[in-house]
Amino acid sequence: MVATNSSSPVAIASAKLQRATETVLRSIAIDALALGAGMTLPKGDSYRERLGVGAGTVQQAFQILATAEALTTQSRGHLGRQIVESRIDRLWQIAELDPVRLVLPPRGPLEVRAMAEFSATSFRRLDIPYAIAHRRGASERIDAVRAGDADVAIVSSGVAAQLVGANDPDLEQLVHAEGTFYAPNRLLVLGGEGRRVAIDSNSWDQRRLTELEFPEEEGFEYVEVDFPRVPVEILRGNVDVGIWHEMQTLISPTLAGLHVRQPRRAATHTMLEQSSAAVMLVSKARPELQSVLGSLHNRDFARRVSELTSLPDDSPELLDLFWTV
């Protein structure tokens, strides 16, 4: 047998074929993820023209995907191949896609806990690698996706409507059920009837709700406070009143002696209703991720939010969650 060195024409041709096949594999895998079962993949001519490969390479790629039990297709003649069955985890690996990076609101509210649990459970079930980070400020989370520093940002439906809009050229919105960002009766007004009002300029929702509930033109004075610290700043005497998204604390505001009520003004309630749903924002340049996120069982998310926010303050489960990151 004659040895073939790596710079020989045969070795170079073999390497080129391998690279071409890998390119086609990744392209088909991404298309299959984006389309889902029952949909029709682009025709072979499309892959040949787009990737500059031969018909044999495309056929070989489909055979490899079938052998790996990643993708089962059925020929539809000149229409292309219909996806009969696919394995998301194997297609994700073959496509060499990076872990999904999700950026969520700050920890504390039980709705955010449910978001994190739902995301982690969903991606583990799909066997897709992921990473979850928490970042304050909806606009900062949105900017992270636009800049490519994150793949998914979760914001309220009010923020999505105002800061993104229905026809954003870059971001796709995947809307969850109402009450998944702000569960019923979880947005509270703490404190008495004074004029010094806590406002968090970094939180679009808290700032706008505060402006509606405590209009500046009626003599209210805004004091900059991070919204999680509203109870603390009231107890310290730095502010009189503030809007607070209820979160896990060992001592509830009521036990701490604070007056607690629901917002009173109709405009505040209207905005809260329009903002209660959690929205996943994902780049339109990632159709495969949009499809995977759209396939998740969002009922599980809504159910988990309802379960957590319905627990009494002295629930052992809540205490366990308090010590769990």
C-alpha cells in the first residue's frame, strides 16, 4: 500500500469533500430546526446553488442525518423533502449551535423564579445547552439581544409593545399567557399617603406605573430608588410610598408594619393589564431558535407561575426556594 500524505491531491480532495458535507449537514440541520415536523425542506437544487456543492454531497448529507436518527424525511419529488420526524438535540449538535443564552429580569419575584425554572427544564428536556443570566432594566436586556450578547430576553408585554413594537425588523416576540410576568395582585403600593414617591428609572414598568399612580403634576415628588429596595427605603424614612413587585422576603412588608394596597387609578390598572404577560424576544436572524422556543409547552410556565404565587407566606416550599439559587 502506498501512503498518501496530507498534501497530496487525493487528500486535499477528500478534505474538501468532508468540509462540504459538514457545511451541508449544518445547513440542513438548521433548516430542519427552523421548520419543524410536517414542513418541507428546500429542494436539493437550493442547497447546491447556495452552498456550491454537488448533488451527491447533498444526498450524502441526508443519508448521514437519517443514519444518525436526527432527521427522517420523505421525498415530495420536485417540491423537496418533507420532515417526517426530527430530533432537536441531535440536529442542534450537528448544526454546531452554541448554548442558548437567556437574560431574565432580576431575581426576587416568584414570576422570575418560574421563568428560570421553565427555561431550564425545557432546555434540559430538549438536551440543548443553555445559560441563564439576570439583568436589571428591560432596555438593557433588549439591547443585549440586538447586540448579539444574548439570544433571548424576557420582558413584560407592556415593554415589548412600547420598546419593540409589532413590526420590529430585528426581534421576534413570543408572547406567554397573561399573568406570567405580573401575576394577579402581585404589583403592590407600599407605604402611606406622603408625597415622596420611590421611582426606579432603570425599570420601564415601575417608572411608568409610578407616573400613572402618582402624577407629578399633583404635587408628588419622585425619589430615585431601586424598586426591590422600596420597602427598605420606606422603613428608613427616605420615601413615603412606592410601587413594588412582590418578591421573596423573610419578613413581609405587612409584618414589617408597612401599609400595603393595590393600585387605585384606572390608568395604572389598564397599563398593568397590558403588561402582565411575559414576552420572549429573539433575533429574527435565528429562525431555528424561534421554532424551538415556539415548540415549548407554555402552559407549564403559566401553571408554575400560578402555583408559586398562590403559596402562603409560611409555605415550606417557599422557604426552600428562598435558599435555592
